[in-house]
Amino acid sequence: MSEAASPIAETLAAVVKEFLAKGSRFAQTKPVILETLRRLGPHRRDELKTEQAVLRAYYAMFKNGTLHWGYDANNPGPPFFHVADE
């Protein structure tokens, strides 16, 4: 992933890892996006640009195979997700 070294991608990856450990209630798109934005802080100059950058980084994780839709049989698709081999 080309954004792997960016602060946004690093923050997002940390949130994903932590939220997956908490279970399906947290392994969802909206909670992950909002927590990532919260951790990036109120110092964002252009909030819409930051939000869109977080969304791009999030969806890149699906495109590159880091994340996959669905958490379990009860939550088989979006907004739930899982990481393969974990």
C-alpha cells in the first residue's frame, strides 16, 4: 500500500487492529473511520480533505487484500470486516 508510511495509514492500521480485537461490534467501517479521525486530532486544517484521505486509505486496505468484507456468519458483509490469517 503506497500510503503505508503516512500518518493517516498508520493511525488507521492501529485502529483496525485494536477494534478487531474487541469483536464484531467494533469491526465496522463507521467506528473505525470516526476513531481514526479522532486520533488524528482537531488540528486538521481541511477536515473534508482529511476525511476523504482516511476513506481512501481505508478502502485501499480492501483493495490490497489487507481487509476483507464480513466478520463472521452473523455479520457476513459490509460494514463488518476481518483480516485474513488472524
